[in-house]
Amino acid sequence: MRLLYILATYLLFPLLFPVLCLYRKTRHGLWQRLGFYARGALPQRGDGPVVWLHGASAGDLLALSPMFGPLRARFPGCQLILSTMTDSGHAMATGRLAKDIDGVVYVPYDLWGATRRAVKAIRPDILVLEYTEVWPNLIRAAKRGGARVVMTNGRFSPANLGRYRWLFRLIGNPLKDFDLMLMRTEDEAERARSLGAQPDWVKVTGNTKFDSLASGPAAEDGALREALGLPVGATVWIAGSTHEGEEDTLLGVYARLLSRWPELRLVIAPRYVDRAARVVSLAREAGLRVGLRSQGNPERAQVVVLDTIGELSRAYRLATVVFVGGSFTKRGGQNILEPAGQGRPVLFGPHMDNFRDSVTVLSGHGGLQVADAEALHTRLVELLEDPGRITELGALALETVGRISGASDRNAEAMTTLFPHGRPTPR
């Protein structure tokens, strides 16, 4: 059955390769994706174990980042190597996360040869895969190379269980090669067991993305405020992670609010920064003055587009109130706990299918779900009329995030059980 998967990947790869090369998220890093690394691309191996952590995108790497400290504490001298699938993830790792890790690579295509070459070059002692990043050839190559394989923040959609069972019957069950499956909730853990994971290896530890959410004011906040052109003390509405079809709706709501709050500022952070020009055009068509964060918003326009990577979480600290996008479209939502961790009330639309756990946590505790643009306008009016309510909801959101943290420490501690006779010997 494994042979069938290997053959299928080689037969399909020539068809997918042109798309992968042209797709805006995966254009770069071809040689690394094939398992070839230039001299100096990987750090020289030290005395400690190598922990290879993989997250598909920038957001997934941020969810992994709270584990860096706990892993270093429990595996002294370890090297942390990050891999990612997307170009934005690579930019995040080489920028914002660079000081906390030892190396960054693009994950290899899940081809028999590419994964074997990657494992041979990196020589991991532990391979950590995020969420549902279940790549059979990579997992098998890591196991053959002597690594332990761990899933963190594990999740399996109930809607896809039938597809997983069908696929695993066809190609063999890769879950049997995991040494630990650290799941977000008991429901997720039960789904993993039902798919054939070894029951003793499945544990519920929570979601590490919650651990990186709460943070207080930082010195760089002032610089970011200046770059966004926001006056000190200004009332600021931040619309984060917006998608096509949402910005024009939000701009319409904002224009209505200006009649009562003419000094209100709007920061729009599109989910994909290459859409910044599109958002600027929409704002101008709505008759609004608009600037770009990357240019420092020199005209101090009333609308500013956050067109940089890795600054949204910090920007949320400058907000009075937040709306999170992807929720007025069928995208399925975006991370609503990130602004909650900055102590801000969070509004979001009806389409939150991909973040149901976050909605459960935050609804009634600093989070407000709205059905449409009219409901959003009504809620914003209520909040802007009552600053005390904004403060109350923000404090409630921050308290809620604080209660659900700790998964990173639990994950790192669970990984120490993989080596009952002490830390792995350098290879």
C-alpha cells in the first residue's frame, strides 16, 4: 500500500509541479522542496538533539513558536529547525522568529526521494508536525532515519473522517507511525483513535496558539503607531485578516460611523498583503483618504492598510475595538483569539467553521458574533458610545485567553517521554 502512494505521488507530481511553481504562496525554494540544500543552509550539528518543527504557513509557525522555550529547557543544547510550505511562512521564520531558532527550510515535497534527502540532511531526532500536516513519505522517511514523530495541536475535521478512512485503507495508515499525537481537545483525540492511531500515544494537551496570545505593551508599539499614522489616544478600529468581498462592506460601515465619530481611524490588514493595492482602491472609491503602513502613512490618512507581514498581533494592541475577517465570507474565519490576547473586544461574522473552538471559548467572554454588516454597525455604535463597556469586554477577553494557556509546556513535557533512557545521543 505504501508503494501505491509512492507511485501515485510520482505520477501526479509532473501535473502539479507547474501549479506549485506559479502559485503565489509556493513560488520559491525549489531546490529545498526537492531535498537539496546549499552549503550553509543548515546549521552545523551541535551536541544536542535536533528538533524539526513543521508548520504549513506563517500562522502555523506562530502557533509552534511558544514551544521553543519549553523545548530548549527540556532538551538542553537542542537545535530547532523550522520548515514551512509557504513563502509567507518562510518570511516569518527568517524575520520575526529568526532569533529564537537555529535554521529555516522549505518542507520537501512529499516525494520518496525528496523526503529521504531532507531527512538525511537535517538528521532530526524529533519531527513535529502541526495540525493535520500528515505527509506519509516524510513521516516514513523520518522514522527510517531514527526520528520520533509527533503531532501537535492535532485536529481532524469530523466532516473529513470518511475521506481519511478511505485514503488510509488505500495507502496504509500513516497515523500508526506517530510516536505521539498531542491533540487540542478530547473530541479530536477520539477522532484520531477512531482513525487507527495507537490509543496510548494519543494525549490531549490543548492548543499552543493560545500560549502566544497574551502580551502587554512593548517598546516597539510607539514605532508601529507612528508608521500607521495613528495619533496617540485616537479611537482605532482594526479589521484584521480580511478577504476579498469583505473590505468594501467594512468601508461602508466605517463611512457611516464617521458621521458621528469623525476622528475614528480604520486600520485594514488584508489576510494576503499582496491585496493591499486592491484595498487602497476600494477605500478611494468610497471617497476615503487612505495610506499604507509600508510608506509610513505620511498624509495621516483616516484609513491605513497594514501591508507588512508579522505585525498584526502588535497592531491589535493599538486598537480600541477589533473585527476579524474571513467571517463574512465562506473562508471559515480567522484567529479571533489573537486580538483577545491583547485585551481587546473582538467582533466577527457568522462564518467561523474553521475556528469553532475559538468561538466557543470567546463567545460571551469578550467576543461578539454579528450576522451581517448592519449588525456589525449596530454593535460598533453601542461600543463606541460606551467606552466603559469596551474596557470591560477587553479585560474579559484577556482573562479568557489566560485561562486556556499552557499547552506548550505540556507538549514539551510529553516529548521527554519519547526518550525514557535520557536525551537522544547525537547522530
